[in-house]
Amino acid sequence: MSVKTFTEEFKIEAVKQITEQGYPVSEVSSRLGVSTNSLYAWVKRYQKPEPQRKQDDALQHEVKRLRQELKRVTEERDILKKAAVDSIDQCNIHAKTWGSGGLMNETYIYGKGKRVCFQLMEERHRLQ
């Protein structure tokens, strides 16, 4: 199924039929061969003044660009995390100090170096 694209002038004229001439959305929809959802979206968009519409378009474009960049950077981060863990052939150890002065250890184990992780944890605990 192909997607129809309409010019901005066509959209504005369709909206004028609804807002200025008072035709029902369903009638304009069937006459022009456009879905009612599209017409409602066009009415919502083209009732705004042009400067505000341009500003909204610029903001939407910026949000889309930032989402794409965030997705790319997140994927890069995940790849680097996996590469770092695989390259050291050990686990990452993270220790937190508990509020009462004791030690609470959190161990993150990534497959290969389980025995090394536990040995390091025991060694660190003995030294303290």
C-alpha cells in the first residue's frame, strides 16, 4: 500500500473547508480521499499562526535529532562496556561503604573470571 503525500497548500485548503466554510470533517474526508485522522491532525496544526507552527516544526526536528543521537551514543556505550569486560577476562568489582561503618560489597560477574572475582573480594576483605 502506498502512502499518499499532500502538498501544504492542499492541506491548508482542506482545513479552510472545515474551519471557515463549516463542512463536517467526514464529508471533506470522503470528498478529498483523506482519512479523518489526517484531517484532524491538519486542523490542529494549521490553526496555529505560522510563526508558532515553524517554531513547533523546528522543535520537533531537534527532538528527533537528539533521540537519534541518544540511540547512537547508547549503542556505542553498550558496545564499549561489553568490549571492556571481555578484554580484561575478569569481573568488575564495586565496593560501597555501608552507613554504619561496615563494608557492603557488590560483585558484578561476567562469565569468565568468577573464581578470580571471589578471590579478590576475600583478599580485599582480609586487608581491611
